[in-house]
Amino acid sequence: MTVSELESRVTSLEAEVEELRRQLDYTQALAGIKRGLDEADRGLGTPLQQVDEQLRTKYSIPRP
């Protein structure tokens, strides 16, 4: 194999690795969303209204 062919192959492999990283990020994001939805279905977590009130109090944010 020539140096040029090796460089081309390396470039191709780098593109493959980048695509696999994007796919992994996407898969991990979906898994996180699914975990969050499952927790919400089980009644876990903090209701939005409660979080809103806590943040408004903590940071003195007026209600619109």
C-alpha cells in the first residue's frame, strides 16, 4: 500500500469513527429520555410546578 492509499484509508476510518460516535450519542440520548419517561410513569421525579416555584424563590424570579 502506498502512503497516499494509507492516508486515504485513515481518513475513511476517521469518518467511520465520527459516525459511530454520533450514533452512540444519539442512542445514549434516547436511552436517557426513555429512563426519564419511565421514571415519570412510576411517579418519580419532581413536578414541574414545584421546580418552577423552587427556582423562582431561589433566584427571586417574579411570576409573569
